[in-house]
Amino acid sequence: MNYQQAKKITGNQPTWALKNMIKALSLHAWLNTPKENERLQAAKLILNETENNFSECQLNGHRDSGRGQCVDCEEFLY
């Protein structure tokens, strides 16, 4: 699964919603359907990818605009 497929599965969710989704789907994972397991993996992939992008922007000295977007490269951080 790549980032685009994961976004298609989870929709355009904010970071807090993805974290809540991961927490909820991880509580009793043995009860999850295959679709729910797919959503869990997609949410984890997206969250991991956005955290990596955020760290890369910080390493480059980029700044957060306060709207979840980098001021310098205009990439979305969250």
C-alpha cells in the first residue's frame, strides 16, 4: 500500500482523527474485520509519512504557518 492508496482508504482526515482511529482500531484488534485492519494500516502509514515530512521540514529550518502548512515550501505538515 502506498500513501495515495492509504489516503483513499481513510479519506482526508486530520491528524487527531487518524490518531483516534488508530487507538480505536488497536484496542481489540482481534475483533477487526479485514476492512478495519486495512484502515488501521492505512492510518498508521499516513501518520508515519506526515511525521517524517514534518521532521524533514524542521531539519531544513522551515517554519509552520500555524495552519499545518510549511511557510517555506508550502507542504502540508500534518
